Amino acid sequence: MDITRAIDEGQKSIFLAYEQALGKTITAVEFAKRLGLKSIIVVAPLSTRRSWEATVKSQIPDAVFYHLEDSMKSFRSGSFTRLKKGEPGWYFIGWEFMRTGAITGNHADLIIADEVHRIQNRESWTRHTLQWISSDYKIALSGTPSANKPEGLFPPMNWLWPERYKSYTHWVKTFWHTLGNRAVPKLDREIIPGGVIRDMPFFIRRLKKDHRGDMPPVLPTIEVSCEMAPLQRKIYNQFQELALVWLGEHPLLAAVPFTQSLRLRQLTLGVPIIVDHQVTFAENAKSSKIDALVEIIEDRSPEETYFVLSPSARFIPVVISRLRKAGITAEAYTGKTEQKERERLLREFGGSFRVLVAGIAAVAEGLDGLQHKCSNGVWLSKHVNALLNTQAGERLDRPGQLESVQWWNLIAPDTIDEGTEDRLRAIGNKLSDLYDPR
């Protein structure tokens, strides 16, 4: 077992780069249990709190679990004082609250950084505040260790082994060929393939493909070509050429390339409108992608359920409305969905409604259980962030899934959709070579 080796070797810092649902949390808790560690800080996405508490108490029944949060209830409970005194307990804190410096200067036996790719930005306040919390042991957890770029691997390595990886500049010179002569060079490829991973004192990678057991295979993704309606195509082409188009009485303008790219992605979803200076969508927005989605659902058994992903939260109400008008029960899951509502949606999915339409960013972390409810997924469009796509896309293919997972990818031809797919594949291949050198 990975932790047995870590303990036998006397490792103080370990990097568990397990893909989703392969036991990162269980392994980290077992490490603390076997070493008899008393005070443990867990820094993790807030949405994973209940899962962490359940795992800790299932493995250590008498463990005391505290939730450190910005509330009077948390302060009155005395959990912050207990942590400061070093009293035994599992102290959970969300990344957002941690970065405020709420527990800076505290010490624990162990710090667990779940989804450690959150510190990928070397200059971020999140990274610095994590470094200002001391501990005897450290565990980094992430199925996507460097997030979207190889550069993102340095901050977790520096956090785990600060004496070994002191300087980003030295790290680059030691392991990487670079492009250009910029002050901050762009990483090209490793000097020695696999050198970065092999140099880490303790890095364990687990891939789902090697631990599938009796899980059914994932079926090849079905790509569906969604031809834009004439008006949608006209607006798209004009905006692509000029970075300016009129939507009724309002101009849609992109002053920089990034904004233009963002707006072009929105235009592949449907014809937008501008309300109070915000780009959004009318309930009756023309969308070939929604038409294709309805057709996919209506062509299959009425017993089937669907997990539909959108990069735009503002487009989700349009999708919900169109589905309901077609007689298809559907609910929305976005970043604004409260925790109790999220739990209700997961509980009732497949019962009171058949289609869960979710924002990609909203379901990328902390959502488990969909594999028991659904085996069909539909991408309305991919997110520009490859990491979020990876995390959201793996929600169905997890232990407990009894059916072969089928994905549909809706692509508007001759648009930014096609370029996005090519770019995401290139990123995936580069990171795969980094994490899993052949």
C-alpha cells in the first residue's frame, strides 16, 4: 500500500496524484491514523466538507471534526482556540477562507491540501497563505497536479519540499527546455522525459484505467455537428471578423482577444442579448445545440437520465426552459445553488426529474454520487479551462457506475468549438506525458 511505503521510508511530505474516486481521501486519513497524528488541518473545497467528515469518522470513529468558517457559530464553538493550542482534532477549512489568513501562524501535526492544484499560481495569495501554516507532515492531493500547465507543478512541489525546490528559475533550468527569451520563459518539454516526477521524493500516480476492476468501459464520445441557424451564423461571423456586432440596439464589443474568445464561445451556444450591460440569453434564444440536445433525449428511452454540462451559467435557464417545454423534466445546478438544494438535486435526480443541467465550474469539485444516477453525459460546449473539463467530465465514470458511460459533444462546425477541442487535446497530451511518462 502507498502509505505503508511512505511510513517505512520515513517520508514527511507525500504527493498523492490519484485520479478521481481512487481513494485519495481514504489514503490520507489512513496515513494520519497509522502515525497516530493528533491535530490535522484539512484545506479543501468547501463542498467536500461532509465527505471528509464521513470518511474521517468511518476510519477513526472517535475523531473530533471541526469546521473552521467565517461565522459566529464557528468562533463560539472554540475550534479556532483549540487549533491554536494544538488540541487533538480534524480541523477542516475551505480554500477561500484559508486564503484570508484565518489560521496563518498555526501549527498542526499534519496538513492535507486537497485539490492542491489550487496553488498553481506562484504569485497567488492562496499559495502564500498555505505556506504560512506549519506542520510536521504534509500531504498534497490532486488528480490533476499541475492544473492546466506544467508550470503549475512547481508550487505544490515547493510547498511539500521547500528545501529541495527553492527557486522556480532553478527548477526550470534543471528540468525544462524553454521557448523564447522572455524574463519568465514558457516551458516546452522536459530535458529528461519523466525527470520531474522521478525527482520528487514521494509521488504516487494512480490512473483509473489501471484500477477499473468490474467497472464497465467508457464508450467513445459521439460528436454531434450542430449547424448554426442563419441569424446565429451571421452574428458569429461578423463578431469573429470585427470583434463588434449589434444585438438589437446594443453593441457587443470585445476590446481584447480574450474577451472576443469568450464571446465567440457564448455565440456558439445561442443568440445572446444584452440586458443592463450584461451579455445573457433570452428564454426563446435560437440555439441549434438545444435542438440537438432535445433530439438526443427524445430518441432514447424515456427511462434514461442525462447530465448536461454548460460553460455558461447564464445559458442554463434557457436550456431548462426549452427542455420543460418539450415535456422533459430538468433542473439546474450552478455555482449559486445552495448546499441543501444540491443535496436535494442529487437525491431526486432520476426520480422527479431526468436531466441535470450543470455549470462545468460548479460540478468540477465536491460532487459525488452521480454515477449511481446516470450514465449519459452531454457537453453543450467545453470550458476554456481544461482542468475543469477533466474534473466535471469524470463525475459519471466512478466506482459504483453499473453502465457504460456515453458522452455526446455538441460542436458548431467552423467555429471556435473546433479550435477549442484541438487545444484541449494538446494540453491533455502534454500533461499526460508529464504525469505518466512512457
